[in-house]
Amino acid sequence: MAAARRRLSVGLGLAGAACALLGVCLLLVGPVIIKEQVVKNVRIDPTSISFSMWKDIPVPFYMSVYLFEVLNPKEALQGAKPVLNQRGPYVYREYRYKTNITFHDNDTVSFLEYRQLFFQPDMSNGSEEEYIVVPNILMMGAAVMMENLPNFVKLLLSGALAGLKQEAFMNRTVGEILWGYDDPLIDTINTLVPGLMPFKGKFGLFMQLNNTNSGLFTVYTGMKNISRVHMVDSWNGLKKVSVGQ
């Protein structure tokens, strides 16, 4: 019985020593292993598991849009205070993905990141086919841009506005307001004053957001220097950009 107790005591002592040794090893090696795994998954490495998540971002993004309709447009034109009514939200699911991915020898990678927006009827209060009366943003914008033009050009544009029968308020669908509608005013202004309008064809508040990219980015991969991972090296080939660029 005494011998069995001694063997049990020795066994427990050895097990305790082994656990203590394992704990010390984990304290010494654990942080190194964790850091190595973090670095491996943070850097932009085409052979890593996280690369596909970097290329096609799986995290859902949502954009909620609210619009204010004018309930008394005729009275507002006569000087009355506009009566507004909030409409929405109109919710869109955003997908982001990268294309034209090119790795370079200087520890950088270039890519174009696109975004696509899809309407979510189940999360929205209303549809894109609803009509809403809102200010004629395009006409108001044109009026502001005309302020610094020569007088004869102002006369031409004023005549064009009158001929096109542009009104201060417009009744359009939510989809048209957000994603674009054809307006002859755009072509007229581009013809009379080339370059005044920053766009051609259709006009929409968010037209430049859907199925578009924000330029060619070149960022550091972190393969050689993890402290520079995801830092931007250039945008559209430029190392520096001005505020309005």
C-alpha cells in the first residue's frame, strides 16, 4: 500500500512538473506563434487563406437613403415655405471586389476596387418605382455654375433653359433620382460650354457610385515589411494628390 502511494505521488509530481514545463513553453512560444499567424493573415499574400477575403470582401455593407419630397411645390414657387415629407429608407446592399490585381517586385500590389449596389425591398420602406417631387437639382446646379460665366454665355444658357421648359421642381421615381435619368439640359450645356458639366448623358445623385471603381490603388503587401502593410504607395500612378483631385 505504501509503495502504491509513493508511485502515485511520484506520478502526480511528474505530471505537475510536465504541466509546469508546458506552461512555461507556451508562455515563451505562444506569443511568437500568435504573432506569426496574425502577420500571415494580415499581409496580402496570394497563397494565404485570407487573400480571397481581401479580394472579395465578404462583410455585408448597407446603405440607407432617405429623400425629402416637397408637398407644396406650386405654393413654394409663390414664396411659401416648402412643406417636406421624409421618404425611405431605401436600403441597398453593397458588394466590393477587387480586379486587375498585379503584384510588383517592390513589395506592392495594384488593384481596382469595384462596388455594386443592389436594392433590398425587404429592408426598405418603399420601392424604387415610387414617384417623388423634389427640387430640380440639375437645373439649380447649372444656375450656380453659370454665375462666373461671361454675360453672353449666361444669355445663351438662360434661353436654352427657357426653351427646354425646365422647372424648379421635378416629379421622378426614386430610381431615377438616385441612379440617373436622361435630361436634354446636360447635352445642351455640354454643347454650349464644353467642360462645364463633370458628366455626360444621364444625371443621378449616386450614379457614380454603382458599378464603378475609385481608381488604381497601389498598396504595400507587408510581405517584406509588415509595418507598411496596406499603406498606399500611389493612386492612379500619383504619389501626391491635391485636395480637389
